[in-house]
Amino acid sequence: MKVIAVINQKGGVGKTTTAINLSVGLARSGKKALLLDLDPQANATSGLGRKVAEDKNDYGIYELLSGQNKSNETIQAIEKNLWLIPSSKDLAALEMEVSQTGNWHGLLKQRLGLLNEPEFIIIDCPPALGVLTINALTASDYVLIPMQAEFYSLEGIAQLIELYKKIKHTHNPDLAILGVLLTMFDNRNTLSKNVEDELKKYFGKLLFNVKIPRNVRLAEAPSYGISIYDHDKWSKGTKAYKSLVKEVIDRVN
Ligand SMILES: Nc1ncnc2c1ncn2[C@@H]1O[C@H](COP(=O)(O)OP(=O)(O)OP(=O)(O)O)[C@@H](O)[C@H]1O
Ligand SMILES: [Mg+2]
């Protein structure tokens, strides 16, 4: 089982879009995948909303982490090879509740330890470097960092890398960076290309070969509660996320 945390404390850089379409893509390549929504905004949950059972939304990541429910009670089957642990606004309260307790950083790891079915767990993190993201870093094998191709994208990355190193050093020595993913890339825009050059210098081989293009079909899909594969399987976005799935499988092996 490989656990991949999709992390960037910057908001709106494509974390959730990547988490959803990577999970669905892995499932459709025959890998058993679990998408774990670790964001109180619950965008990954609503992004697959058409397939999420509403009556089961009472049980999700909050209930799992607070110990009210067991992992098998919070997992929902979405389609062949794909499962979801949904989120809800309640998750926002968890931060306060657990930060008083001793071993709060290892809570998620402990709860996920009971799962052995999925080959991949993809964690959609909130745009913050708080309790939830620290739990994700402690529970994961890999970090995947989506970055928007824009002028300010490198800002804050030093802080993210510092936290990554700190958790690796203190709680999770095997943690590794799986890759940095350029999102919302615009080929016709010289700024996008300059940012790419900049990131290549900074991250070298860690930068994924595939770049996710800016593609309106990717932005539309969540409003229908479906992934890009079901919304428009011939779109540029679908092609790009399919390439990402291949690269992720290669890198993990
Ligand atoms: N490649 C893309 N092309 C066009 N629109 C995109 C693309 N990727 C994401 N978007 C849109 O940009 C917005 C932000 O994306 P997303 O929700 O995936 O980011 P996020 O990092 O998860 O945000 P947050 O930090 O709030 O959780 C959404 O409206 C999404 O539909
Ligand atoms: Mg998000």
C-alpha cells in the first residue's frame, strides 16, 4: 500500500482536481485506490458527489479521526477499484479537539493502519500547514506537490519543504517527494514557460514530465460531481491526467 499526500498550503492550485483525477485514473488502470478527503471544504467529496451516498455522509474522516467510527464504516465504494472517505465541515473542529492530546500527529496513520485493501491512498489536503496536513505527512509514503504556473508559485514553497523535512526527521523517516506537478499550464503564455524553467532549476528531476494544461473541462467536471474521465474523455485534461497516472505508477515502482 502506498499513501500519497497531495499538498500545497497555497489555495486553488489544483490539489483537489489532481487528487480526484489521479484516484479515478489509478482505479481505471486496475489499481485499487482510496481517495481520502482531508479538507473541511470537502471539495473532493462533492467533486465525486454524483456517486456519493448522501445518507452515508454522516460518517467520514472526522468520525474516523475522532474515533467515533471505524475505517470500514467510513469508506464508501464509488466504482470498481475506487473508494472514498468523505469529509464534512465538522473536520474543522478536529484541529482544536486533538491538539490538546499527546500523539495527535500520528492519528491518521494509526487509523489508516487498519486498512490493507487499497494499493493506493490519495489524500487531498487543505490549503494550510496545520494539524491536518501534519497528520497527512506523518501517514504518507510520498508527497505530491501541485503548483500553478504563475509568478507567485514558488512563494511559500520553502516553508512547505521545511515542514516536510521536519516531519521526515521527527516522525516519518521514509517520507519522500514523489514529484512536483505543474497545473493550469498555458502553452501560449511566456510566463507559464518561465515558471516551468524556474521550477526545473529548483526541483530538477522531481518535476513531473507531464504538465496539466489549463482546461475548462477540468473546471466543469466537479460541478457535475464526476471526474474528467466521465465528463470528457477526449479532453486535453483527461490526456494529461492519464499521463500523470502512468508517471506516478512508474515512480512508485
Ligand atoms: N487544469 C485546470 N484547468 C482549469 N481549471 C482548473 C484546473 N485545475 C483546477 N482548476 C480549477 O481551479 C480551481 C481550483 O482548483 P482546485 O479546487 O483543484 O484547487 P485546490 O488546490 O484543491 O484548492 P483549495 O486550496 O481551495 O483546496 C477550481 O475551480 C478548479 O476547477
Ligand atoms: Mg482543494
